[in-house]
Amino acid sequence: MTAHDTFLAIADANRRRLLEELRRGPKTVTQLAEGLPVSRPAVSQHLKVLLDAGLVSARAEGTKRFYAVSNSGFRKLNLWLDQFWEG
């Protein structure tokens, strides 16, 4: 993951909204799509971008996949941002 990829991932308002929802706890695509004005396939595409950027993780439970915020992904982002305040 590069900081550039991360910023591209969070540049989209729908992806930021997904992250805000996932802060409240793990959710499925169906649960996430209920709160957005986009289709379930679009939510899946947004989640793929967030997964690729390392900001979200996914785990399978039966036939469902639960998505959650990836603390390690945000930790890397914070470390990158911190360099601008330290020193």
C-alpha cells in the first residue's frame, strides 16, 4: 500500500461513508448497501478498492462476507501523516 493508493481510495464520498459505517462494526455488503444510494454491486466495487488499499478487511462466515475497518491499514496511514507533524 502506498499513501497515494490510500488517498485515492478515500477520495470518493461513497467509500468514506462506507468507512464511517464500518467504524460501528462489521457489516455485509447487503447491510452497507441499505444506507447508500448505490447498488449492491457498486458497494462491492467500492469495498474492493478499500480492501486493495488495506483500509478494510473481510472474513467469510458461511455464505456471507463481513467487512470491517482494518486497524493496521489506518495505522500505516497515520504513520505516513505523522511525518508532517513531527520534527
